Amino acid sequence: MDVSFLGGPQPQRGVGVVAPFDFALDRELWRWVPDDVSLHLTRTPFVPVEVSLDLARLVSEHETLREAVRALIAVSPEAVAYACTSGSFVGGLAGERAMTAAMTQAGEVPSFTTSGALLSALRELGAERVAVVTPYTRSVTDALEDYLREAGVQVSGRSYLGLTREIWRVGYRDVVDMAREAARGAPDALFISCTNLPTYDVIPQLEAELRMPVISANQVTMWAALRQIGKAAVGPYQALLDSAARSGPASMAPLPLPPAVGDGLPEPPLPEPALAEAVEPPQGYQEGYPDPFGDGPPDAFPDDER
């Protein structure tokens, strides 16, 4: 059969990704990638350690990263990303820079980490105060806060789950609940940490509700990787990816507050029948629009496991 008329396959641009051995969200990374770019993933060797500061250090050892990058070079990626947030912030700014240098030297291609991409994304958004959501334990969350503080970023609020395993099983409802709790301190942006925490579908809804940019570990990793090779990440109405999302109908600016009573404007009376029925206004989405997280999967982590 002659298939020469097809004229393909089309040329592909390549991005290499080094992920921890327990990374389970390959498909989520692909959702940010345009059709003419391929992701080439490899993983660090297995170690029998739960998610912790110790694991973060083990999966980010320089020799481990060098070997992973050398394996990826066989398929000629144009850039290499280390897709692990805790593994790249555990050593502070100096540790992150040393990891990037080790990867770049091993593959002789531009390399970066998720935590480095996070700082670039915050600069892109002009965010100096950030709320933080993590699935980690308190000690790992503290290390993220230390990293951000060292970079000159103030953490205005935070929320964490305290998990040490199977983070990829966390449902969107848990992510949304943590985001609402962490964002109470009027931050410039919200960051959802951990490349093993699902976030793709949550970002636009949270941005519309919280009226601030919402970024996640996987999003900033793919955004930085694609920008490195001159391509744009794809995603539905996400502020980091689309400047129109920062100024469009669901702009990031907070809604104006009504004038306070006593500022020279009379307080409008309630209609008579409603006086006895006045209740607290609904929180979150406007009436008539279903909460997209309300019918999500059941909580995979009961309270007694957190």
C-alpha cells in the first residue's frame, strides 16, 4: 500500500522530563503541550522512602539527575525539566541552582527545575505575596516556605494535607478546599505545589472564584519548558498562559465593595416579604451555576489517614 501521499509524520520538537520514581501524572503534563511537541520522560530509581525531606534529597542527588539526563539525550530534547517541586526546593536557592547546573552540564542542553520555574512564573505575574497549597507534611511545607522567603516572596497563607504516599489519588475537592483556606490573606497569587497533585481542571475555576492567578507545579514546569523552546503552553483560560485571562471578563482584580452605610448613601430597605427570610449569601459560584467540584470523586484520604 502506497502511503507516500500522507507526507508525514510531521516534525516534532522534544522536551525531556526527569520525574521522581513515584510520579503518576504523565497524562496531565501532556495536556499543556501543543500537538507538535513531544515529551520524553524518564524516572529516578526507586527508593523505599515515603514522601518527606529525606525522599526529596534522595531523588535530587546530582549523580542521579546526571544519569537521567544522559538517558534523555539519546532522543535529542531541546530542553530538560526536573519535574519535582520538593526535590528542587529542599536545598534552597543555592541547591536549586546547583541541580540546574549539574543537569545542564550532563546534557549540554538548557535545563531547569520546577522550583526554578515557580520563581519565573511569580515574576511573570508580578506576584510578591503568595498563598501556598501542598499535599505534604508540615516539615516539607515549611521547607517550601523557606525557599520562597529566601527568594523574596512572602507566604501570606498556607494549607497542607500531611500526606506521605499516593499523592496522585487526591481529588479535586480536596485541592479546592485547601485553596479556599489558604487564600484568605489577600495574596497576589495562589501556588499549588507538588507535581504529583492533579490540578489541570481546577486552575480556571479557582481563578474565577478567588479572582487571582492560580499556578501549579505541573503548569509552571510545562510553561517554562515550552517557553524555553519558543512554544506556548496550552490551557483553558489560565492567567499564567494567557494575558487575556488577567484582564478579561473574569479578571483577577477583586470585585469592588459596596459603599459602607453612613458614607452619605441611604441603606436600601429589603422588600417586606424578604425581611424575615434574609440569609447568608451563598459562597463561591453564582446562583444558577453548578459547582464543578461538587460531584467529584469521593475523598481518597479519610480524615484518619491524613
